[in-house]
Amino acid sequence: ADPAAWLKDIRSRLKENGVLALSVPSAGGFLARLNPELYKKLRPSEHYFEPTPSAMIRLLKKNGFQIRKREIFGLHPERAVFPDTPVFRLAQNTLFMGVTFELYAVRRPAVRQKA
């Protein structure tokens, strides 16, 4: 599981300005920030890579993508151990502490070397 290698592979398959849409579990979510140990126990085992939104943005930029849109959302009451209420959801989204985020990025043109 090498996210940078995966992004390089995806970039090589996209045309210039091709769009990459990702939906990723967030290590910056409410429970992960409040109680990291409990979060690690409750998260699904298939979540082997859980970056924060800012870390994923840095990784995308480093691998030749330009971010077009970021959405942070999501609450899984069974894992959050917090009430599933409109007020809590509003606070979670306002503070960018959702458990999932989406990023939309485009493949930047390759840097051309001068002859």
C-alpha cells in the first residue's frame, strides 16, 4: 500500500487536465482528534490509509495534481460514539471534522525541459 506510487500510476493514465475524484476516510475527523486510541479500535480494518485532508492535498500536489474542490462530511454514529443529531452534524461539518472527505483534482501538465 503505497499511496504515492498509486497516485503516480493514476496520473500516468489520466490525460492532461483529467479529473481524479477521491472519497477518503479522514484521520482528521472528530473522534480521531478527540480520542485517537478509541478511533483506532473502532475504525474498519480495510482503512489502511487514513490521511488528514491537508496531508492528502500535499500528497496530490507533490504527485502532479491541482486541487479543484474539497468536501468534508460524514458521520458514522456506530463509530463516532456521539449523538447523530442535526446540531452535532452542523458542528462537525463547520469545523471540518467529518469522518470522510472528498477531493477533486486535475492532472497538471508535465513540466517540459528546455532544450
